[in-house]
Amino acid sequence: MRALITGISGFVGSHLAEYMLSRKIEVAGTVRSGSPLQHIEHVQPDIRLYECDLTDAPAVEQTISAAQPDLIFHLAAQSFVPASWSAPMETIHNNVAGQIHLLEAIRKQGLACKVLIACSSEEYGQVEEHEVPIKETNPLRPLSPYAISKIAQNYLGYQYYRNYGIHTVCTRTFNHTGPRRGEQFVTSNFAKQIVEIERGWKPPVLFVGNLEAQRDFVDVRDVVRAYDLALDRCVPGEVYNVASGKGRTIREVLNTLLGLSAVSIEIQEDPARLRPSDVKALVGDYSKFHAVTGWQPEIPFEQTMKDLLNYWRVKLPQ
Ligand code: GDD
């Protein structure tokens, strides 16, 4: 079996590469020219890299033709929600065109492969209190250009399955975190600030955005296990929530991280971190995915937070 991971050098891509290698599956991946490779340095001798920008259709066709994958994990995307307000067209173009090029290359080459499309809980957007925990059948009320791009990716997967029989499976993954999480995302941002304060590099003031939003966090190592199972067992053309089923406010997340550090820290709201609109509560019901795959999250949230803090303690120079 050969797996191709788009965006392999990213946060989820690097963990998925490790996981697939541990399952003795051949791993290849796409990276954009100039992408930092530090997350995959340790597995680089065991994987094949293709330099490919997914917005470049001929480059995607060449990559698919050369890689001949049985499994494609399509992770590459602009994934930071606030960046989609500052550059909406870039997010939509990057995420939608990239996926169309990928699916078109598969269709034109008649490649018999399975495709996992990493979609998002952001697609649900405005969720009413009585709708939590959210099921896949919930109406989609997107609140950001990023959410729109993920809905498009989701329905493109459905359309290519219905029109051409390409085996696509979409996962709506709720917030995920763990070691190597990009520092712009909330858990990693707070963890990095704490370590910088521990080191005495910055005054003991931690900047935050909206602490009242509620999110459902899954460890990235549980997520990559879910992606593998999704292609192995899920029904093509269908969409599945990957979630923990537990809601936590961002304030609770912050308190968990603060509880893992000995320094005393003042909290300060930074208006630049507030969003034009913030999805209030995203907590998922993953029973549909569990019924087909038996998957459930295994790594407790507190462990994930410990591992994330320790990641920054090791990564930042002494
Ligand atoms: N980034 C950030 N920084 N978020 C903050 C901060 C801060 O300083 N303070 C509070 N927040 C709040 C945000 O307003 C949001 O409610 C929540 O923390 C989570 O923010 P992010 O970590 O940036 O993630 P996200 O929920 O916007 O999106 C992530 O999860 C999606 C799945 O639901 C991303 O990983 C998306 O790519 C993914 O699809």
C-alpha cells in the first residue's frame, strides 16, 4: 500500500506520516517549495517528497502520475480561521482549487485510490444550544471564509464520488492539538507564551482573545489514527465527525495549561485577537464514526496539554 499525504510537512501531516510508517505503509507527501521541513526531518529518509503546489494543476497531475498512491490523505490547506478574513480569496482559492486539481488528476488518470478529505467542524458555524453535541445532519451555518472553503471541499468530495465513483470520505474534525501545533492556534499560542514567561524572556502577562468560546479538543495522534480508519472502513461519499464529545471553554484550556506551570501569570485581553465573529460552541457527536470504525479518543486532554508544553520547553532554545 502506498499513501500520499498532501501537506505532509505540516502539523497533522507529520504525525500521519509517522503513524502510517509505523503501520508499514509506504509514505509519500507533497510540500510547497520553501516549506519548512523540521516536523518531518526525523522521518525524511523513509518517505518520498514531491515539491508540488496544489494550486498548480499540471504539477498536481505530474505528482499523482509519479506517486500512484492507493490512499490519499488530503490535508494541505490554509487552516487558520482569522487568516481567511484578512485574505478571503486566498483561502478559498488555495483550499478549493487545490482540491479540484487533486480530484481532476485522479479522474483524468483513472486512478483507483481512496481519498480522505480533511474537512472541519467550522462548517457547522452558528450552532444553537439545543443542537449540541452536533451531529453530521446539523444545518451548516458558516461564519468565516475558511468555513465556506471547507464546505466546498466537503461537497466536492461528494460530487466526485457521485459523478465519477471516486472513493472519497470526508471527516469534519473538531479542534485538534498536540506537539508541533502551529503557534498561531490557541493551545500552542498559550503554551508558547507560558514557556517564554518561564524562561524570563517576557513579562508575566499572557495575551488572550475570546475565552468564552467552547471547543472540543482531540489529540492529533488520535486524529491521525481516525484518518487511517476512515479510509479503511468508512462509506464513500459520506461525512463523519471526528471529535471527543467533550466541550471546554478556552478559559478552561488556559487554566489547564497554567496549572502545569509554576510561574504566576497575569491574563490580559488583546483586542487584536478577537474575531469579527467567533463560533460560540463546537462540540461534536462522533457516534456515526464510532459505529463504523470503533474509534474513540484515547489520549486525555491533560496529557495532550502536558505534551504540548513540553514540546515548547524543548523547542525553544535554553
Ligand atoms: N488563535 C487564537 N489565539 N485563538 C484564541 C485566542 C488566541 O490568543 N484566544 C482565544 N482564542 C479562541 C478563538 O477565538 C477560538 O474561539 C478558539 O480560541 C480556538 O481558536 P484556534 O485555535 O485558532 O482554532 P479554530 O477553532 O479557529 O480553528 C481550528 O479548529 C478547526 C476545527 O474546528 C483550526 O485548526 C481549523 O483549521 C480547524 O478546522
